[in-house]
Amino acid sequence: MKATGIRIASAFAARSVIALVMALNFLPAVAAEPLVPDDEATSTTEAGYSRVFGRIVVIEGGKERSLSVWDGFSVRLRSLNTDESQIILLGDDGNFYWPLKPGEYVIQSFAHGNSRMRFWFTFTAPEPGRAAYLGHLRLTLDRGRVDIAFADEYEAALRRVEPRLAKWKLEPLKALMRPEERLGSYQRLLGICAKPWGLECDRSYQGVVAVQPEGTFEGYPTTSSRTPLFEWKPSPTEGVAYDLAIYEAFTPSSDFLGLYRERGKLIFYVEGIPEPRYQLESPLPADRKYMWSVRLRRGDTVSTWTNTSYFAFFIVASVRGSGKWYGFETPAK
């Protein structure tokens, strides 16, 4: 077995102070039908369904733990073609066997209780009558961070699902999920609040302070054009350049109060900007919400991405957390 390690920070740690917010985040997406139906007997080949299978396990304190439903271990499965999504709880030993319509999907995020992190493993659900093995993910929880190791354990997984494949006359194949490529080129990663960058981090800002678009810290202000200017306060350290990334702000359809958004698809990336500003040249799609951030670059070393803390109060709930990126919305025209 060959495993590849990926180090990922828990980039979005929401703290819901009212239990209602937690419940809203875990509701399935409102759609004509769920991505993964509960009734396997109706999700047949004749009904247009295939299968995907694999395993997601969690290591804590050096031991593999049971994924009790009450612990809230879950992933958000999303269709890349329709943007419909569904929260799927992970239980017991982490084995999964999902009936899906053929198409492109992504395991977008991983959640444990109130803590969430962006995941982004894409895969292809095969044609009806086939079952695709996606792979084995081992998540090691370590003081607020998550180590992810991906491995191919096809033979063992196939033995586990053989009775189900035989019952439904499904042909197995290996079609491993695809991790997102590392963003940009660098050799070393250093925390953005580390002394060499010269930034003054506090509870509100961990990184550079945004100047344009105005109001991007508080929420999702509408920009004056679809080619906005991005500007931020510079680092006092000499020889520092900047990288800029823009992602879609994905809002689950179950979140009808607008309390929760995830960083979805990468929309734009540029590295090595010499000045603390960047004018977008190609227009973004109209009337969409986005998340953006800046990291610092010096030689082959980059910082982690700028993030902020936030607090929002609503009549029915309030939320507080950290790890938020800046936000904005493009105009309707």
C-alpha cells in the first residue's frame, strides 16, 4: 500500500452558539431527490444508478476511532454539474457505498461537530451497471489540524462489497478520486503570522488587511464592476510579493438563512504580484458571491492564506468563528 500525505489546516472552524444553526447546516440539500437515495432497492441500474465505494477513517490519539453518528463526522457530497449537494454522515468503520447517477462529483468538505474544513476530492460516478472504487482516505486529527493520507486498497474494498455487487449484478472497476492540485509553486510553507512576514495579527485579522473592495471583511458587498480592484495593506518586510486566489462562495441550498458558506471551486489565481494590489482583467460571472484571500511570497517560501474572525447576529441565531476569507458579490450586469 502506497500512501501520500497531504497537510491541511482546519480552515473554517465555525462556532454556533445556538443549536438551531447546527441543525440547519446538517439538513440535506433541498432538491427533487437526494444525490444518494436511502432506498437501495429503488436505485437500480434500470433506474439509472451506478455505485461508488471506498472508505474514510479518522485517527485520533494514534488510534482509529468509531465514527458514531452522534459525533457528527460527515462529508458534503456535491454534484459538479448541478451544484446540488448533500451532507452524508460517516458511521461505524467509515466504509461507504453510495448509489449515484452517472456524472462528476466532489467530496467538498469534511466536518466534525462544529469544525469544518475544505476537502475537494473529485470523482466520476460510472455508467449504470458499474461500481467504481474511489480509494481509502485516512484523516488524522491533531490539535485542530488534519493530516490526510490517500491510499489504494482496492482488493480489500472489493472483498467487502462483493456480496452487494453480486446481488445487483454490478461490474466493479477502479476509478480513484482525484485530490485537488497544490495551488502555486513553493518549497516551504510558513504561517502568515510568523515574525519573518512582519504582520501584526490579532483576533480579527490573521494576515493582510483588505482595503478594496470596501466592506469585504464584514460580508459580501457588491462591487462596482465585474473586474474589481483588489488592494490590501502591504507587509513591511522587504522582498515580499503576493499571491491572490478567488474561489466561489458555495451556499448549500438547505441554508435558507444564509448563515453558512463554503469555499467551492477555484475561479482565479495569480502569484508573484509585486505590489499590494491587483486589477482583475477578465470579468467574473454576474450576480455571484466569491471568497478571496492573499498570501505572502518570498523566494520559494509562501505564507498561509489570510483569514479573519467573524460574528453575525440574527433574530433566530448568532454565529461566531474564525478562518473566514474575504467576500464580495459581483453586480447583476
